[in-house]
Amino acid sequence: MGPLLASRGYPVIDQAEQHPTLRGTSVIVASSKLLAAAPGLPAAWTRARRTALQEIRRDGAAYYAFHSEVSGFGLDVVKLSHPLSQFSDEAYPAEGMALLDEVKKFLLAENLVGRDFALAQWRAPQA
């Protein structure tokens, strides 16, 4: 996100490349209530994600044009901020899970979260 924010004039005070274990990763969270009401959601999400990744890889230029248009960020900065290589085929890649664990440790050490928890408990069964 750094290049995106910098392109909007936010000052760069630090860079993730200086703290590789704190780069973090994105996750999508659904409540237990939602999952109970829609038990097929994780499998449907996995299928939709897989299809989207195939389309993005088949026509990266179209993906970047779409992302730029809907986000309002310039095409060059979108490409820099979201390289196609960042999109893993795996729902829970080992590197992403390790990054989440490191960020969790940081948040705990800084008292930014109240108590420890197991990341694995948040994982939906893979479809």
C-alpha cells in the first residue's frame, strides 16, 4: 500500500522492506454466525477466488486497468503496489501465515491486542 499512499501525498516515514517480518498479509474474515447460516460460503469463495486468479493471470493488463479505474490510483502505482506475483494460488500460503504470526507477535508485544490467539482457529476448511 505504500506506493499508493505516497502517490496521494502521504509522507513516507518507513518502508516495509526494512522490516520484512512486519509486512503482514491480507485476510478475509467471516463471522461464525455467517458461516453457520451459509456453510457453503468457504467453498464458494475458494472457487470464486480461483477463477478470479485465472482471469487476472490471463489478462493482467485488464486487471490493472480495472483496479486503477475503481480505486482512482494511477496505473503505474497500482502495478507497483500490487504485483501479480503477490497473489498466491494457495488460500493459506506458508509465507502469508508466517507474516500474520509475526504481525500478531508485534501487536501483542505493543499491547495493541488484548490476548493471544491461535491463527489456525480462524482458518476455514479448504474446499
